[in-house]
Amino acid sequence: MNRTLVELLAAKRDGEALTDAEIRHLMASFADGTLPDYQMTAFLMAVFFRGLDDAETVALTEAMLHSGSVVDLTSIPGIKIDKHSTGGVGDKVSICLAPLVAACGVPVPMVSGRGLGHTGGTLDKLEAIPGFRTDLSADDFARTVGTVGTCMIGQTKEIAPADRRIYALRDVTATVESIPLIVASILSKKLAEGIDGLVLDVKVGNGAFMKNEMCGRELAEKLVAVGTRAGKKVVALLTRMDAPLGVAVGNAIETREALEVLHGGGPADLVECTLMLGAEMLVLGDKAKDLTEAMAKLRKVMANGSAARVMEKMIEAQGGDARVVSKPALLEVAREVVEVKAPQGGFVTGVNARAIGLASVAMGAGRTRANQIVDHAVGLAMDAKPGDAVHKGQVVARLFVRDRARGEALADRVAAAFRYGACAETPGPLLMGRVPACG
Ligand code: URA
């Protein structure tokens, strides 16, 4: 006999596993209004405490995916692969990665997000490019992936609408930090892009959602298991997010840095992260037999300018000013510069990513309330990173602001994010772990 909605909530509250049909029924009832927000919230809290097994997480992911439509990319030849990062500070990898991978022949459809809390968002960074539109229709998205090789847009109304509603409830009911709910949320959106495979960058550290390696690994394993059960090729890397990635944090300033990588420059950690993820994408996309061959191909398209050409074509197709690719200085960065200096000599032993992310939000580069307009021109650059030797009074960071007084008020927060010591502490490796494709 079918159980009522309240009986299903009670079953999950008591730690029972629900069947596929029961999860589909809950989600269908949420969609048609029979299950109101307060009952969905009770379900989310029950999941928060009791968890979901892999079969339940697959059922929830698929129900959320089919709450909207799936972009049809079947007419585009090749294995379509995307990358998703669970979010960090200074993480501008997607902006250089998508054109690099597309230039190697793997189509990259990418639906990205905006800044969340202290973390930045790819869409906000891309919108620093004059005219660039991230609100293309599903048809234009598919057409651009087909003609250019990649396209980067935001979640449309059709893409996993249940996730949008559920995420808003989780945000205000203290149920964001639940691994099965995070998995269903991420994968429902990614599967809606029409991809064949996905490379996940699970960030671990004080600047990430997953604060320690154990939680990061659990999330990565669940993402790979559930994505594989949904019929996709999925690999996850665990990467360190204790200090910001690269040196730039903000919007225009990060996009400039990502463009440097496309031309073969950029900070070493950002290049390493981009190449590691890109290599996994080329292997999943059958364009390289192993990671070594994939890295060589990525370096080649950086050096011969073909990745930069893909970026120009993508920007043009999305209404933006493609001249920024060869002239990144066209991306406006605020003119007032406030310097942060080392209070002592020695070594930088850490730069707290979360504190830097929060300072950048306070500068106006991110949001403290929904729908707030971000300032693309403000941001900061770190002139010293963990492991670097510094002398007293050396500039370790610069804030780029519109208003000097405001910048000076925030400089203390940036200064407080830096730790110093008498001895060099080598930061741990960027790559903390890898969960290979299974099945
Ligand atoms: N990113 C998402 O898209 N969903 C989550 O639940 C967490 C991070």
C-alpha cells in the first residue's frame, strides 16, 4: 500500500531508506504544490541527520533533473565533458579551462554559478567582460557549443528548477551542508547540460565548503558513484583550498589572470590546477590516452594561440568584447590602490582563503544579499603567497578600490589573513586526492 507524504517524512526521520518511487512521489508532490515548503523542509532536515544511500541519492538527483528539461547536445559530435568546482576563493579555473579543453577537440558545455558566501562565481567574473551575456537560451547555448566548442552560461529557468527552490529552502534552514543534498544539487544541474562526462574539483580547506579531507573525500566518492549510476563518466580531484588560488581575487582582476593562463602565463598553482583538471577532461573525452599526453596537448594549444582563439570566438558568440583576450587591460580594474605591508620579516606561512574571500565580498566584489549588484572592478592581488620570504614593510597585497577610505578600512582585514613565521613552511601539495571513474 502506498504511504502518505507524512508517513514518508516519518520514515526518513527514523532513518529508513525510501524507494525510487517514493522519492519521485515526494518530488512530484513538491512540484505540484501538494507538498508545501514546510514539509519539504522537514524532509531536508531528516536527510541532513539521516543521510541518503546511493540509490536514494540517484533517485533524488534524477527527480530534480527531470523537474526541468535536459539540453539536447546529441547532434554535436564528440564526448561532451564539463568541469564543476565545489567553490573556493580565487578559483577562476573554468574561464581558462573551457577554451583550453575545447581547443583540444573536447566540446565543453558549461552552466556556471554566481558567488556564494565568501566564494566567487564564474558568471560574475565573466560578466566583467564588456557586453558578455550569460543568459543565453538553451538553443543558443547548444548552437555555441556546436560552433565554438564551448559556451558558459547561468542556470536557466528550465534547468533543474526543483534545485533552485530546494536550494533556497536549504539556505535558510541550515541544511546546506548535507553531502547527499549537495550531490543531488550539483549533479541535477550538471546532468541537465547534456554532458557525457564530468570532472569534479572538490575543494578542501578553510576557503571551501568541505573543511577537511575526510569530508572532501566522502563528497567526491558520492559524486563519482551517483554520477556513474546516472550513466556518466565521472572523475573527482580533491584540491587544496587553504589559500586563494592564483594571486587575484575579485571579478575583472580574476578574468585578467585567467586570460594570462590561456596565453601560457599565470601563477604556478592556477596553471597546475587548470592543467590537472583539463588533462582529466581530455582523457574522459577520448582525446588523450593518458594524463601525460593530455598535459602536452593542453600546453600546445596554450603556446600556439588556438585556445585564445576559442576564447575570442566564445566571447563574440556571447555578445562580449573579444579584444580583451589580446588586451586584458581592457577589463576595468579600480584605480585606487591600497597596499598591505608585512608587519615583520620572515616567511608567509599561510593566507586564510576564507578571510580573503570575505574581504573581497566586503569590497563589493561579491554579495551579502540576494540580487545585489557586484562591482566587477574591485578586487585584490596578493604579492606574497605561502612559502614566500618577506622583509618587514614589504608589500604583500594590494587592494584595488574606487574609494580610498573604504579600501583603507578593509586593508586591516586583508592584513589579518596573512600569517608569518621565522621558518618557511612549504604548503602541502595542491592535489590532495583523486577518485577515479568507476563502473
Ligand atoms: N553547489 C551547489 O550547486 N549546490 C550545493 O548544494 C552546494 C554547492
